[in-house]
Amino acid sequence: MAVEWYVCIGGDQKGPLSTEELKRWLKEGRITLDTFAKQGPASPWKPLKHFLRGSDDWLNRLALLGAVLLVVEIALVILADPTTAKFIVIASGAVGLAFLLLRRGSSTPQTAR
């Protein structure tokens, strides 16, 4: 069964649209990734970017960069005690990895308000 899409443009609901039509509208600039959409008439409205796989990869990369920078900073500050620095580096790395895994495992996007 084909997915029916609905989009909200200027306060008006448009649809049902096929996935191909939705992609075409996105390519043509009629809608953006911030346009509210829903799959089927009874589902909740969400920004279109929530339906796209990998649309928040930049956030994961930013979190990883922040974790790496924090680890480097802590290691430099505590360089006088290598044992403590090693512990903090391992702990910070584990926390950063856990955050990324939790973010990736989250398949339920936030409901649009």
C-alpha cells in the first residue's frame, strides 16, 4: 500500500501526495525540510526532516566533536597525574559513545506542537 503524505503550506493542508510527489515538491522548493507533514490523515504533524533518515547526522557529529574536545581538555589539565587522566579519558569516551548510541537508537521523533 502506498504512503499518503499531507503537508501544511501557509496554514492550508495539501494532500494526499505520493512519496514521488512529495520528493518533487521538495526539489522544486514548494516545501522545505521544516514544512510540517504527516503520513496518512490520522498521524501527528511533524517537520518533514523528522521523516528523513540521517537528517540529524550533523547533531551526532557535533556531539562527538564536543566529547572529543572535552576529553582532550581534561587530559591536558590533569597531565600531571597520568592515571587520573587515563580514567577521565576512558570515562568521557564511554559517555560520548553512549550518547551517540542512544541518539541513533531513538526512532521515535518528537511530536509537532
